[in-house]
Amino acid sequence: MQAQFHSSIDEIDRGQWNRLVPDKNPFLKHEFHAALEHNDCVGQKFGWLPRHLTVRQAGRIVGISPLYIKTNSYGEFVFDHTWADAYQRSGLQYYPKLVSAMPYTPAYGERLFVSRDVDKEEVGRFLLDETLSYARESDFSSIHWLFTTAEEGELLKSAGMMERLDVQFHWHNPGYKDFDDFLRALNTKRRKNIRRERRKVSEAGFRVRIIHGHEATPEEWSRFTDFYTRTFEERYSLPTLNAGFFREIGEQLGEQVILILAYDGDGQSVAGALLYRSDSVLYGRHWGSVSHHDSLHFEVCYYQGIEYAISHQIERFEPGAQGEHKIWRGFMPSLTRSYHWIGDPQFCSGIENFLASERKALIKYKKMLDMSSPYRRTDYV
């Protein structure tokens, strides 16, 4: 097997890359990474430098690990700022580091994807070994595999990587017939609350329209970009995506991109949400609006997504990171996993102790959240 690191996704054949992507995950696809690069959403400016790893056998790609050299921790959603501060206080450099992740995307998925017709464990370990060798040779402080699958977690743990847990809130579809069927699974209080929120949006005169990526016009993408940028800036955060990126993913990923726009009584679009889908999962990513409207966020970001998932028989809806309020709307706590290699032995030991303590607290936190279930029964997964 031959390994090669790439400084641009365009160095890699799109067909060979996408052949290995499981579940047609939009964030793992060649087109997603290409759109980020083509529109300067990654690179030196934002501290995401592509170093994707491919493994070839007989000239054919049989293994891939999406990798980025990071010069900061922005857009990762697994927070290691305290680790970086500890390094700095000790006179050491935490950056650059190596990260296997989808930029600005806290979505669960594979970080080591392997062709189905080869030994998965053998190629997976080869990908890991090459990544570790590259990190040591380049003097990176650490490697981080973020939001990985449980199966990959077993391979990473067996190779000595430290596991870190977190909690997100996911909606699961056991086979609901329609939105009302979903509501019947909830307790009376939560069912009434959702109906009241949806009624507020309807009575305020808002109309919601769902557009797939290839159907959206440049003007609609420009309008959504305004929503996205405004919301980030209001939260004193950095908007890294742009209209060019949104247009490109819409054109390239087509029906895997879902743009939801809300219009007021005058027919003006005032808010929007961007979602993506694989074969089995719906992902909520970005929301923005020109002003606050009671319950409109819940309608556009959650309830429209649930309706879409039911009508398209999608198994799971991941609406993004954080947000305990999602429980009341049917999204239950789910553990997510990331794995870490720390080059400095002293820091590795300290971080390992921190993660063990954090793990206990997170498992206790999840159990507490489970008790807040809005469902009349517990078989929501």
C-alpha cells in the first residue's frame, strides 16, 4: 500500500474519493471539501489547511482520511482551548495540530473510510500509522479525530488514542406516518407546546418553502447568505462561509442540500435554514433571520426538518450542536465521540486524567437529560 498526503482536494479523483464515502454522507463527499477550498472558506486565512490522506493499492484508492492542519481551534466544536492554554503557559506550542474533521460541521461520521473490497482493519490501521508518522515528522502537538463512529472508535482506542465524549440532541424516526403521528408519541404538555408554536407562526402570516440545492436561484442563495452572516455577526462570531460556497454545494450536491426559506405576509424572505441529507440522516446546519419572530426558528429549523425526515423515511435528524431546549421538541441526548493523540507524554497523562473525570460527568449529565424525555414511552430510538 502507498500513502500520499494532499494539500488540495482537487489533487484527488472525485469518483475514487466518493466511491468510498459511506451512506452518501454529504460532508464526506469530495464536492463538500472542494466547495470549501474553491471559495476560500478553508486555507491560511481561517486556519484550516488541507492535508488529506489517501492510500492506494495497485494504483486504486482503497482508504481515505480527511485531514487538516489547524493553526487554531475555530470551527471544530470539540473544545480544547484549555489544552492550548496549558501548552502556552508551559512555553510549548500547541499549534499547529492535525485534525480529521469536517470544517465547521459537528456531524457524526467516518473519519477513516475504506473500500469494501479490502481488509477494513488492515487499511484503517495503515491510515492511522501514516497519520501518526506524519504528525511526528512534522512536529505537530497532537492529532484529533472528531465526531467519529463507534466502530472507528474501537480501532482508535485499540491504537492507544484517548476517547472524549460529548452530548448532542438527535431525533429518531421509528417509522412515523406523518407529523401528527410523531406528536401522538409525545406527552400531552409537549404535544400542546409544539402545536402552539406552529400555530403562532401560521397566524403571524409566515409561509415556509423548501428548495433543494439545485433548485435555488443565485438570488435565494444571496439572501440566505445575508441571514447566515447577520446571525454570526450578531453573536460576535466569524462567518466563514459565503454565497459562492452555498451556490456551489447547491449545484454539486443537488437534492442532498435542503434550503428552507420563510416568507412574511408581504412575500419577503425573512429567515432561512440550511440542511443536508445522506441516505439515512438529515443534518441541520445553519440558520439566520433579519429579526426575531416568535417560534419561527423552531418551525424552520426543527419542525420542517422533522416533517421532511418523515416524508422521506429518513432514520435520524441531527440538528447541530448544543441546545437542551431541543429535548422538549423531540430530540433526545446522544453521546458523540472524538479521539485524541497528544505528543508530549506529560501533557498526555494530564489530559487523560481530565477526560476520565469529564466522561463520568457527561454520562451522569446524559442520564439526567434522559429523565426529561417528552415521549409517552421510552422506545424513541
